[in-house]
Amino acid sequence: MAGLTIRDARKAYGETQVIHGIDLDIADGDFVVFVGPSGCGKSTLLRMIAGLEEVTSGDISIGDRVVNDVAPADRGVAMVFQTYALYPHMTVYKNMAFGLIQAKTPKDEIDRRVREAAKILDIENYLERTPRALSGGQRQRVAIGRAIVREPDVFLFDEPLSNLDAALRGQTRLEIARLHQRLKTTIVYVTHDQVEAMTLADKIVVLRDGLIEQYGAPMELYENPANKFVAEFIGSPSMNFFEASQEKGGFSIGGKKVSVKLSQEVNAIDIGIRPEHLKQTTKQKAVLSGTLDVVEQLGDHVLAHLVTGQGNEFIAKFETLGDIKLGDTLHFDATKENIHFFDKTSGARLV
Amino acid sequence: MAVVAQSSRFSKLFWPVLAWTVALVFFFPIFWLIFTSFKTDADAVKPDHLIFFKPTLENYINMTENYDYWRFAINSVITSTFATVLALVVGVPAAYAMAFNPTRHTKDVLLWMLSTKMLPAAAVLYPMTFLTKNFLDIYDTHFLVILVLCLINLPIVIWMLFTYFKEIPKEIIEAGKMDGVSTWGEIKDILIPLAWGGVASTALLCFIFCWNEAYWTVRLTTTEASTLSKLIEGNRAPEGLFFGRLSAVSTAAVAPIIVLGWFCQKQLVQGLTFGAVK
């Protein structure tokens, strides 16, 4: 068991730099999720930790040991690939035992570890099959089993659920969470799905263009996003943004005033309010009004798509719509702590 | 494919007839060869004995008794086998490196290798003969024939293996790295088992090319390391029109490879289409 430290890590392919200096401390036993849009460098960073990509400059340490020049297998990490990457010509048992055989582990020890992992993952009955004869979900378990038997200090997961169908994805997600509770080993997990990030992580790293936008607990990111990018990326559906014009003692969205005192002087700001934080109110108290355009019924709740008088689209979340009809004008308010202000040019959060 | 879609009587008849005609045209020389090999040398040139003649094994007996067929055949087997093995021993690691650790120059190297096949062999005939005869003193040795056969087939071997290896997901090799497999282990335990069909096709094709090679095996040997190509060549000119005997020698030279090809048809088709058919 060990934590992970990254100091000013950079990665370049020739002239093109893709990771621009990452600093990160991951505590022992933490479940950390790297999340970000495609091309943000999250997979590259994971592969640098794994040792599959060289570190151009900076240091990556596992425990107290700098591992930049250590071979992948000697870093004390185990990886679960998106495509599972099982050895198709070996049985499930051999797939899981292969790494231990390479490490010259005694036979009875290998057998003990493989059977134990198989028991945890409920794949005991498939040990003599080849991966070809397994379903996607079972293959994923074998891939996880292959990582478990190596008893690593850090588990690395590279988008492990994206090849599974929706139902299985939810189930496997839960199993990974259980696995972490049971093994209490440090996990670094890459995904582009913010729902996975929110539900699994002790801490989330939001990456964009090879830089960390924010690092913190899921609710911290949800409640206090460091900038507009994080605010938009975390939460589903995304936060609504409104252009706001400056007024005396505050700002207004389409003529409706929001009083606030900002610590910094800025010219233009964006106001952000999450769909679930918009509460229906009277015309007089409203900070925001819109005409109902489209309704998405999701069973337990309703997503109402509205348009402001200025043509700004936004979403409000309702438990039920009642007798509201398309074309109706609705008025909304939100509590002060749920209204976020961002610098329009830099995107930084303003308090 | 549009041809398949039409089902008119014309196309139903036309295409099979065309296919058979083409096949027979291609097969005709072989057929003629086998036919002639059972004729006496005298019968072989008589027009009225074109189809009706008294079959004889005289040519074959003569060939094995007086022309040392078996020595040439064994030489062919030895040189083709070792050249193929050597080509794979060099080609597999080379193709592995290019498929899984490509650099900016990998494509150039592949093209350069192929370009060596574009050089006319005759252009280097003099230096090759001079070097091997007077300088290295390896003229007419098995070693030389194996080396030359290996080298001329190496580009095609590496190209084929490269294409097969490319189809193996990179992640599987990376999983091997995570599991602590050595480079040799990756090749032996992961790559070759996964690309077994491709390696077999490549080996087979390489063996056939080695067996059929004539330009160098004829010119760089005299007796010791001569292959069946040399036996055919030797029976061609010097003693005039011995077509029956020449045909027998030729039939005996091509028969093993045709039989081999027949049995490995499936592998060969896969090999020749460079993995396009899976």
C-alpha cells in the first residue's frame, strides 16, 4: 500500500507537449478519479504512472520511491485496460496467473491468490475457459482479477466501464466501489463520465488540455467549482450559464437584479445556476424568467428546457410539472450560495 | 461483387466457363510437362505422338540413377528450410519492433526494404560472384545458398509479419509489460501464439519462394550446394533435345511444392491476401 506523488510532470511527443506540468498528491488508500473531455491528457497521465509512457520531465513517485525509470511491472502498480486486453490464447486462470509466473511466485501461492481473486469477483466457475467464451462483463472481471492477484500498491483503471452496456456499467461500478472498500488499496481511475467520477471518487482530478483544473472531493467540486469549466463539467445536467450585465450593487440577468458584492473588479461576468437549484417563484421575486420550450420526462423528475427573453437557453429540474404547459412563462429564484459567479474572460470563479 | 447480384442465365454460364478456361490455360504447361515426362525422348518431339503414346518410367529411372535427383532434392529441402527458419528468426523480432515500437522512420525502413526487391538481380551478379568465389570463398556452399535465399525473401517476410502483428491490439502487449514479461517473453508467449496463423502463412510462402528460386541458386552453385533449379537448368541445354528427360526432372522438381501448396491452400490464400481475409 502506498500513496502517489507527481511533481511537475510533463509529457511531450516531439515538439507537441500534451501534459504541461502536473503536481498531484494522492494519499494512501484514496480512490482518485481523473476526469475530463477527450484529449485532456487523463489517459496519458495514467499511462505515465503505469510506466507505459515515458515521463519527459518531472517526477512520479509511488510511496517514497521515484519510479520514472522503473519498469512497469516493478512499480507496484496493476492496470485494468479499457479493452480488457486479456490474453486470448490463455485460460482465465492462466490470464490471472501470468504476471505471477513471470515474477517466479511459488505455484501454491499463485493458486491461492488466483482462487481468492476469483472468489471475490465471482468467476470461480470460468477459470478453465478462454476469454472468447466469456461475456463483456465477465471479461472485465477477469481483467480486474488479473490486477488483484498481483497485490499492487496502486490500481490503475483506464476507462474500465466504457465497453460495457448501461445496465452492466452501473453494476460493475458498484462492484469496483465495493472492491475498494474491501481492499483499501489506492486506486487511480480514468473516465470521461462525470457520473462515474462523482459516485466512485474520494477525490476527483478535473483535467483540461494537460493541466489540472481542480482537485478535490466530489461535493467540493460540485459546490465550489474553481472555474466555469469545472462547473460545467461536474453535475448532470450541466450548470446553466447566463450573461450578466453589471448594475449598481450587483448584476442582472435580463433586467432582473442579483445583488452581490464581488471581491474583485471585473468587467463582464457569467452567472451560473444548476438546474436542480432553480426554484419556482413569483414574478416579483424572480431573478430569472423563461418560456417553457421542451419537456423531458425522466420518471422521478422532469427536465424543463426554457428560453429567456434574451434567447438564453437553460434547464430547470422539477419533481413534477403539474399543470404547466409548453409556452408558459416561468419565474425562478435560487438561494445565494447556489448562485455562482465567473469572470467572463478567464472563467475563474469570483467570490 | 455486382456480378454475383445478377442471376441471368448468361452470367450463370459465362463466368464459370471463363474461370475454367483461365484455369486450364494456366494449368496447361504443367499438364503438358507431366504428360511429356512419361514419353521417351523420341516420342516427345513427334507430333503424331502428341496424345497417344506408350507411357514409360524410363525418364524417372534415368533421372534417379544417373542424375542424382535425390542429392539435389535434399539440397533444396535443406536450403529452403534453413533459409525460412533464418528469415523468421530475423524477421519476427524486426516486425515486432516496427509494429509495436514504431518511430517516425518505420514507414521509410519498410519502403526501403521493399525497394531492394526492385533492384534487378542481374545488376549485382558480378560483385556477388566475385565476392563469394574469390574473396569470401563460400561459393557453392549450403551456407551461401541459405544466406542468399534468406536475404532475398527477408523484405517480404518482414512486411507480411508486420501486417499480421499490426492486427494484434497494442494493449495486449502492454498488459504483458504490466505483467513483467521480458521482450523475448512477449514474442514467445504472446505475439507468436496470437499471430500463429500469420507466422505459418509467412513461413510457407517464404519456403515456396526459396524452393522456386532459380536465378541465384543456379549461378552461385556448381555441384555441392545445387538445388533442383540447377538440376533442371543442367538438363536443359548441353545434350540437345531431351524433352522427355527434362520434363521428368522438372515434374520431380515442382511436384513437392505443388503438393505442399495443395495441402496448405487455406494458409496460402490468407498469406497472399496479407491478412485482409480473417
